[in-house]
Amino acid sequence: MSKSADYQTELERLQLRLVEAQAWAIEQGKKIVMVFEGRDAAGKDGSITRITEYMSPRQTRVIALPKPTEHEASQWYLQRYVPYLPGAGQTVLFNRSWYNRAGVEPVMGFCTPEQHAQFLKDAPRFERMLTDSGILLIKLWFDISKEEQAARLAERVEDPLKRFKISALDAEAQTRWDAYSAARDRMLAETHVPHAPWTVIATDHKKIARLNVLRHVLRRLGAPGSKAERPDKDIVFPADGAAGRLAP
């Protein structure tokens, strides 16, 4: 059997386990929030697609908010995310989230240093309220090497089917690599907390990463039998154990 066939077989097996886990979560009235963050081209979209492909369309939402309006920009920063939080039996996936203020915004100058610092104080408190309300919060940071990111960004430009993946900020991902690394390190250091930990996904091999994201999500959901799905510890690891393992 080819590697491609092996991947597809394992992907479908994990997706079936995820469907079963969501059916259990709906029955139990679980409220689930998944936060997908990471560098550009690190594989967030692909992982979200594989996670949600067979999930309940009525109980699953993917949220990717556009640039805030002038009115939203005048509000408490975290306010615009609250209406999208789940009710009983629902799963919400944020394709980028409130953590824009910990990465893109400070690096690109879209917020002040004071706003950035305030957010890093507010985020753990906000997430404490979420978890205290019964929400299961799964925070994923997708990490990628500079060389692999450059290759994927170039591929986007050449592939007409990836037109909607191209962003005006893509060029900045490489130019401001070091600034993004510093912002990432500060974010993980200040917002990796016991009630809302970060899990890092090494994504240079994107198919392997996708399978391991599914295994990690299954373990976090905690449905009967799902704890048997152990992700590869070299691909999926806690942020507080990431020293020397993140792309510099």
C-alpha cells in the first residue's frame, strides 16, 4: 500500500472516531471551542477542513472574522468574539481568534504596545471565565520552519486553486519572521496557563501533522475510548515543553 493510501485510510479512521466523539459530546451537552493559531501557511485551514469534513453541520461552526469595523474597534477587544461562543452540544472552531492581538497586530503595528500588553493580561482571565462556564477550550499553535513556509507561500502564488489563500500580509511573514517569533514566544509564555494550555503542532510534514491534530483533539474531547489515540510526541507537544523545538 502506498504512503498516500496509508494516509487516507488512517485519516478516515480518525474522522470516524471524531464523528463518534461529537455524537457523544452532543448527547452530553458539551460546549467546545478550538482555537487555531500559527504562522501563515502552517496548515490551519487544512486541519480545520479534515476535522469538520464529516462533523454535524448544525452543531459545528468555523469562525474566521474579518478586520473589525470602526464600531467594533471601539469596543472591549474580546467583546466581538463572545456572540460566537457555543451553547450545549455545539463545537466552534476559530480560524485565528482573539490571539490576533498577540501576533499579527503587534508585529504589523495594528495595535499599540499598551494594547498588546493589556491583552496578554486579559486573555487568561477571559479564558478562565470560558472554562469556568463549562467550555472545553483547545488551543493549538501551528509551527513551521522558515524554509517550509517560504515554499508553501510560493506554491500559493503558482496554484490558481489557492487564490483565496493569498493575503496581502503573506510577504510580511518572511520579512518579519524574527518579529513573529518574538511575539509567539511572548504569547506562549504569558497565556499558557493550567486552565487554558497551548499545544504546539510541528507542521513541516502537513499530512502527518493533520493526523496528529485529530488524535490530539480526540484525546481532549475525552469521549469513551478516545484516550487511546495518542499523538506523536515529536509532532504534538505542550508549549511549556517547547524550548528548543519551535522554529527560531
